[in-house]
Amino acid sequence: MRPRVNSPIRYELLATAPSGARAAILHTRRGQTLLPTFMPVATHAHVRGLTMDEVAASGATICLSNTYHLLLRPGPEVFKRFGDVHRYMQWSGGVLTDSGGFQIFSLPGARDITEKGARFRSPYDNHAHMLSPETSIEMQQAIGSDIMMVLDVCLPSTSGEAETREAMERTHRWALRSLAQRNSKDTGQAVFAIVQGGVFPELRTLSAQTLTASPFDGFAIGGLAVGESRELLYSMTQHTAPLLPADKPRYLMGVGTPIDLVEAVNAGVDMFDCIIPPKMAQQGYAYTFEGQLRLTRVEYRMGDEPLDATCGCPVCKRYTRSYLRHLAQGNHHLSARLLSIHNLWHYQQLMTRMRNAILENRWAAEYAVLRELLGPKKGMFRATGAKDGVFELVTTRGGHRVVRHTGHGEIMHPVGPWEEANRLYVDQLEVERRLRTASDEPLRILDVGLGAGTNAIAALTRAKEMGASRMRPLEIVSLEHDLAPLRLALSDPEGFPFLQPWKHAVQALLDHGSWEDPNFTWRLLEGDAVKLVDELDGEFDVVFFDPFSPESNPTMWTVDFLRQIRSHLPREGGVLATYSAATPTRVSLLLAGFFVGHGVSTGLKGETTIASTGAKSLEQALGERWLARWQRSSARGPHGDELTTELENAIRSHPQFAL
């Protein structure tokens, strides 16, 4: 073997979380790739159904192509003629090429595997080909990728230990031959080795030890996502990743779903590829931070919101769930294109979200939130006997006890009641600061959607904890038509411990509709909130707006109802927060007379909404960027109403956009 070639890539580690999750920069001859990263799969020198400009717009900076397929079509001579795969498919980013081993071992027909390599016949013209470690590298050099993969032996996950060991040892020998071939002709391309070993931890350890003894530029974890269970995928990744060098990139091949990527990043993996985003788009599936959506379901037929209100992709800017369901239901080609675009954007946004959390030293919290949002939805169970009318108590995978409506299935505070109530309502609306303002008048909070009482209790708890620094009383008026969630929460001290210090207050509210002491007053108006709002007296400083979604509770999201709420706030300084960041929600608030801004993230929602009776109360008011997005959207009207010319003009002339 010739002396090693200086590595053509550089791995710059920026931060590592206690779990091993890493944020880094991969420097290649094509520029920088921020890690962790997802590589869209351009198997045949294109991402299925999309242009490479559309792929780049999603935020991708590196993609994957396949040596086996490009060897057969268009062939190495084409790339020698056109320069490289980047010029051929008009892509300015990086390219990683798989060696073709997986595809050869997946061929349904006969192939002959020897120490020399793999002999097979083309499924296109039946011509015989030999793919050896050397010819695979030569082909990848002709393709001109930035990162080449060694040829490896791929086996099913059900293979026995002896067979797996034999394949692993051959993979090691082939890897060294691939490295020697790369070093014989320095083309400025990196080469990654592939750790094998199946589902046997001791073989994975041996493979990592063997390969890391040689100067490869990076290391991949191969032989997974080939039929093993999710538990095995995770355990093998968690076992293998820490065995790889800390100063080189780690790549998990062929993985996976969003939750798979979260788990692998947590284990310390940097790079991923998978065909899932466009493949599932063809089947009518969209990935969001609310989980996976199957657009053909009837529940989306009248959905006027985007796929994901937090997503900045061109699909979410323009089209409603209803329209996308129409396309998916009819199996129209445009459906696959639009959902593919969205899914690629979602994957890139997930990478950015994870990277930022690692850099900001909050990975553990973000990991817990993402597992809750993106994991399989089979982790909820009914607490024994904990049911009241149409409501039940369930426990999420994250261990949070929450209240669920058994009819429409919505969950109150799905990320965790206490955390969400404090972040979204108490902290965002600055309840503590307002209570420090000296006044004989109480701070008045209108609690729209009492539910299990979490938001009101969070405000009471904060006020009590302030002690002598609190300079005014607190008054809360809650609107609710069904007290079953509150009764359920009160009956479960283990699941809702924050209610227990206020048990006497909650019981008084349930029994008498009110509770008070010298510092606090809490009143309940029970019934239809749309009618009860007329019974409100005086002005409120703060509104916790937390009813069920517009789909489940449409009358409470209309312009008329929000205008009634607005009439009970002062001309300046009154504020409202809600979990919804949907365009129709913000349109409804604007038409109701509010100034509207971007709200904090709660984990479940990448963004919420805050509204005020005066522009000065908003730190991040919606501006020209939001207005341009609204103008392109197919969901431009308010909840429950069509967008008329009069309403459109009212939005455009809103004083918020004239500031």
C-alpha cells in the first residue's frame, strides 16, 4: 500500500452532549456541511420526482448516489465525458456514493461472491459485470463523488453468527483493498469504511477495532435497517457509535424515519440517508412535528391549515391539508411531488433543530420532546378506572399523565402539562413581571378553556412563590363547559402533583364555582364559552387561550368570538397567548383587532402565537415575511369563513403592517 493520502475532508467538532450527541462541521472540497445531516437519496443522479434546485432549497448540502446503478446506467464513460456527477445532475453540493454492495446482494437472480468480488448480471441487458473493491473505487472516482464507500458484504439480519463473522472478515479485507486503490490515485476523494457485525455486539466491537486501526477518512455503521427490529437497530447503533473515532464523521447507512434519526443522533451519529421522504410521499404520507400524517384520511378533508404551521417549505406556505388530501386521494402525480418537497424540508428542519439543541446545551430536554412528538403513537394507556364521560387519563411515553378526549382524540398539554403551561402562558405573558407592578387592582387573567386546571394553577403557583415581591392580588376567571378533566386530574395526585397544594381551591371551584383568599380569587363560568363571554365584567390584562383545536371546537376560534375576547382587554397592553400558529388562527386574531406576533416554542409546536391590543407589547410581531407567506397560502381566510375581498383588504391595511 502506498503511503496514506492526506484526508481530503476535515471534521470540526463543535459540541458534544452528555449522551454523545454531536454538533460539528464537515469540510469537503464542495464546502461545509453542518452535522448532523440528512443526505437525500439521488440513487440514479436525481432525487425521485424533484429537481436538484428543489433539493437544495430544502437545506440539503450533500446527497447520496449509488455506484451500482450509475455503473449500469449511464455508465462510467458518460461521467468521463461530462466531468463528474455534480455537473451531470446540476448539483453544487457534496455527493457521497454507496459502493453498490447492498444492491448486488439484494439482486433476486444469481450472483457469484468470491474473495475477488461480486460477479452479477445486469437486470437491464443481462450483461455480466464484476464489482470488486478496486473496480468499485474506480467507478466512484469516475463518478467524481466527494466521499466514497468501500465495498462490503451485506447479509440479512437473520444471519447466524458464523456466517456474519465470515462476511465481516471479508468486508475488512475488501475495505483495505478499497483504501489501497484510493491511495494509488489521489483524486481528492475521501473514503469511508463500513463497520459490520450484524446483531452481534462482540462482532461489532471487533469490526470497529479492526477498521479504526487503518487511516480511513470516516466510518459508517452498516448492516442495519435490513429487517431487524427497531430495538435492535437502536441497541446496535448505541453500542457501535462510541467505538468510532471522535475526530471523524460517523454515518448510519440507510436510516431512517424521523424518530430513528433522533435516536441515532442521541447515540453520536452524524450522517444519514434514506429513501423514506419521497417514498412515503408517494403513498400520501407527510412528516410533521405533530407526527406522521396520512393525508388520505377523511379527517383532513376540510382541513384548512398547512401540513405543519412551523414549516417554511413552499408547500406549507401555499397549500392546505384539504387540497393535499384531494391530490393524495386521487393519486395525482402532483401529490407525490409536493409531499416529497415537504418531507425533505421536514428532515432538514429536524437536523437543524437537533443541531441547535446540542450547540445550546439543551439536548437532553429536546431529545425528550422529540421522542414524544415523533415516536410511535402506541405508548399511551388508560389509567385503571380513570375515565369521566368522554375524557380519560392516559400516560405518554415520556411519563406525563395527560387528559385525552375519547371522541376526537385530542390531548391536553401533550408535551407535559406543567412545562407547557408555564412556558406558553405564565412565562410568555410575563405574569410574574405584571404581578410586581404595584397596584391596588388585581392582575386579571381570563382562562379560556380551564381543562384540567393546569394553566390557572401554574399562574397561582407562580404568584404564591413570589412572596413579598408580589405587589398586587391575582384574579382568574376560567371558562369551561365540561369539568370532567378537572375532576380526573384532581383524582390522580401522582399524575398531577402540582394540583395537590391547591386541592382545597380546586374542590371549592368544583363545588361552588369560586374560591378566594386575601390574595387570590378564582372564579368559574361553566357552560358554552361563546355565550359566557357576554357575562364577563370589566377588563382583563392577560388571556390564556387554550380551547381544543379549531377542528374539534370551531366556534371558539372565529373572528366574532375573538373580537368579543378583545373587547374585554384594555386598549393598550392586553395580551393573549395560544398554542396554535396556524395561518387561519393568526388571520382571525388580526381581523378581531389584535396585533399578532411569533410565540415561543413549546416542543410540540416549533412556534406558538402571542397577540396584543397594542403593537408595543410584541417583541416579534408578524411582518412582511409573514404577510408574503399569507399571500401565497391556500389557507388565507379566518377560521370558519371564506376570505372575501373585504377581509383581504382588512388584513393588508391592518396597522400592524403599516408600522
